[in-house]
Amino acid sequence: MTNIVLNGIVLALLGAVCWPVLRRMRVLPVVVTVLVLCVLTAVFDTLMIAADLYVFDPDKILGWYVWGAPVEDFAYAVAAAVGMPVLWVVLGRRRERKAP
């Protein structure tokens, strides 16, 4: 299985699970967070790849790069930027219910 297929499956499942909460959230903060995390991913992944801290198997990636980072690596930034605010909202609601 290639990285893009795995990333697509994970992002689709995350989107399906998070959609009920995401549709009630403001869009702009989530979009800005996705953009900031993608810029940080491009910078730091490029530096780590240039320093030979890790290498991607060429057979598992598309071969498209943003600066020096493969496009598949940005799925993790998108998943974190979408999943964490949803988790924050859900856990905050649970805490409100338990409070006396």
C-alpha cells in the first residue's frame, strides 16, 4: 500500500468521524491552523530530510514535493489540525456534563 492511499483512508475516516462536530465549528480558525501546520511541515520536513534523519521509500510515494517534503507527509498536519480541535470540543463537553 502506498502512503497516499493510506493517508486518503485515514483522512476520509477522520473526516467522517469528525464531521458532526466540524460542521458546527468556525471554519477560519481550522483553515488557518491547517495552513500554518503545512508551512511548518514543509520547513521542518525539508530540513530533516536534508539532514538524512529519515528517507522515504521512492516506491511508496508519488514523487511530488513541496519544497523538499513529499506531499504525502502533509496529511499528518491536516489530520492534526482537524482532529485536535474536534477532540478538544468533545472532551470539553464531557467535562461539562460531569461537573456538579
